[in-house]
Amino acid sequence: MANVSTASQSPIQSLANPTRFVALADRLLPWLIALTVALFAVGLYLSFFEAPADYQQGQTVRIMFVHVPAAWIGMFAYVVMASAALGNLVWKHPLADVAAKAAAPIGAVFTLICLVTGSLWGRPMWGAWWVWDARLTSMLVLFLMYLGLIALWHTIEDPIRAGRIASVLILVGVINIPIIKFSVDWWYTLHQPASVFRFDGPTIHVTMLIPLLVMAAAFMALFAVLHLLSMKNEILRRRIRAIGMRAAYEGRRGGA
């Protein structure tokens, strides 16, 4: 009966078992790491040696090949967290909270990279390191949201309770993602309108589009590697915590 029950489980249900998830992650990680290295090697070569300089921005346009993918992954990580938060609150998936918690610091780092490279790019283009532009401000809000959620997880000792509170806040904060995406359309902003994901097709030239997409794929693969590693570490931390709590409980019983 146990074999029939296990066979009838969906892939997502089977991965609810942390041991199975860790085993799958161990099989995937070497391939993902190799893919990440290969994509970065190709992407960096295309970005810095094959892509032409912009006729207006010159060589500074190459910052785009890091800045734009970092911005995409910064937002994507929050979407992953929102999906995990939904899984935690609605479906009570055992690994949903682990996935959300693991994604937060990674998303924060990519968002910080976006803000720093944007500042470096903005200085020669706009004449200022920072302006309270709608896109910049909403990305800064995203970064602060990441920091707040990370602080919450570290403040509340019980991971179950912390996960529920964080899941609610994550779902409330998801409204910032469309604000970031459409800020250039809704308000006056120094940022140019979308040039890649458009209904009428990309407006960026193919000599820059291909390196940009390769770098985006490299950043996505890097996120997958870091997320799997972080989830594995979080599962291990929770196992150690559970063992410690069990030992303390048995010690109290023995003392009584």
C-alpha cells in the first residue's frame, strides 16, 4: 500500500519530503553550476567583446548587461517568494516557507546590484548618482522590503510562526512588482520605456539583445544554484534546531 501511495503522489507532493528534495538538489546542482559557468563565460564575452558601443552612451552602455538582468532577478526572486508564501498559507506545503526564506537574501543582493550599477550608469547619463525617479524609488522600496523580511525571520525564533507572518507581508508587498514594471508608463521618469518585453517586439538591436538575454539566462541559472544551496542550508538548520529541542525536552523529562 505504501508503494502505491508513493507512486500516486505528484512530483510537487513528493518533493514535500525534505530528504527527497535535498537528494534531488544534490543531483541537479553540478549540472546547474556547469550551466551557470558556461552561460557567464559566453555572456561576458558577448557583452564586453562582441556587443558594440552605443552611439550616445558609448562604452558605459555595457553596464546594462549586468544592471538589467540583476533588476529582473531582483523582481523574479520576490515573485518566487510570493508563490511560496501562497503555498505556505493556502496549501501548507512543508518546503514553501523554506523556499521563501531562502530567496529573500538572494533577491536582496540582486536588487542591491541593480541599484549600485544603476547609480554608476546614471552618473554619466543623468549627471547624478541618484534621483528620486519612480523606477529607482520603487526598486529601493523592494530592497527595503527584502531587508525587513530578512530581519523578521531572524527576530522570531519559531520558524513556523515567522513563516506565517512573513507570508502575509510578502503577499501584501507583491503590489510593488507591477509598480516597478509599469512605473515608466504611469509616471514621468528618466528611465526609458521597456525595450525588450513589448507587445510589438524588442526595440533593442539584436547585437545588444542577444548578449543581454544570455546574461539574463546566466543570472537566472545563478539564482537557481544559490536558491537550491540556501534551501538545503535552511533545511539543515531546521533539522539541527529540531534535534536540539528534542534533546532539551528529553533532558527535562529525565530530570523530572
